[in-house]
Amino acid sequence: MKQHDTRANRRVFLGGATAALLLHACGSASETEREQQAQGASSGGGGTVGGGGGNAGGGGDPVPLECTPTADNLLGPYYRAGAPFRDDLTEPAMAGTRVSVRGRVFGPDCERLAGAVLDVWQADDTGGYDNDGVGDPADGAYVLRGKIVSDAEGHYAFRTIIPGNYLNGAQYRPAHIHVTTSADGYEPLTTQLYFESDPYNAIDPFIIDSLIMNLSEGVNGELEAAFDFVLAPVPG
């Protein structure tokens, strides 16, 4: 069960975890670029997307050579139906480090899925959700929640913040973004996306390595992450 301290206390604790993510992302940008260039040269522009390992994109938008359905991950207790369709989950005065997440949605034969709906929700930078009973918006507003539709080539993108860590029993959960992805003819997927170098990745009982995204610094100075989803077809 989630343990609620005050959001102010959560914010003080969070500073170290977010700083670690930022330091790694900014300090390793050039190394990441070199790795991507090397991978592109060795694979001829293809690659493997599977189990959630979707740190792909760019490189002329190549179709991967193999697509394995993305790993499921727990729904959690804070889902809310009815989130609005929008690709920017932030508000102008919202605290937190901005990050843009982009990628593609595929079927198991690596076919691009247009019109897939991603339902996204997450904690704020203090680790609090808008329906967790601590400072919930009085008007029932959807905070850091939204739906995004993949385009004709299967691409999606949204802008948000790095979520805060929060206590789950005796230990903190790593930063994560919840996503359900659905498309006609395919099984709905419920999963979570994580961030490399979060100090709680190593001890979290729920994390799956293939769901961890790399972070890099974008041209506008904000962080960027990429992830490709692969959906399984409905049986029969």
C-alpha cells in the first residue's frame, strides 16, 4: 500500500534521484550518439524491437527486423478513465523536469499500427497522483494524464515530466510512466516505462529491463526518450 507523507517532504527527497537521471542523460549524450551510429552501421538500419525494448527511432525511421510483444507490467491503483486527448501533459507552472517521449506502435510482424490509442498517466515530481488522496484537485482535473493516437506511420509522441519516486511499502519505486496501448484487432497492453540510472531500478520488484528507456538531451535542452510498443494480435 502506498505510504503518504506530505508532498512537500516527497519533493525534498526527490531531488537526489532526479539529479542522478539528469547527470547521466546530459553527461552521456555524446556516448549515446556514438552507440546509435555504430548500431545503425552494423545492422544496416534495422534492429530488434521486443519485450518492450523500444529505444529505437531515427536513422531514417527503419522498420525493425524482429518484433516481440512488449512486456506487460502492473496497472497500479491510480488509473482514471476518461483522460483527454492531448500530447502535452504539462502545464506552464507545473514543477518538474520536462521530457519528450516518442516512438512507434507495431504489430508482431513489424507492421506499423495507425490509430493506436495510448492512455498515459503518472505521478508528479513529488511522487503524488491526482487521485491518491493527498492534495487532489478539487475540480477533478486530469493532471499528468492524457491519450495520444499514433499517426498513419505508427508514430506517437508526448511531452511530460520525470515522475517522482514514492514509497511502496518499505522502499521507493523508481520513476515510471503508466501506459495502456490499444488498437483494433490486437490485445490491449498495460505496461510501465522506466528511466535508466534511476537509483531504485536495481531494487524494484516490478521493473523489467526491457521497459527501461535511455535518456538524452534534445536540441532544445529538454530531455528525450524513445520507446517502441509491439502489440500481440487477438487470438483466433
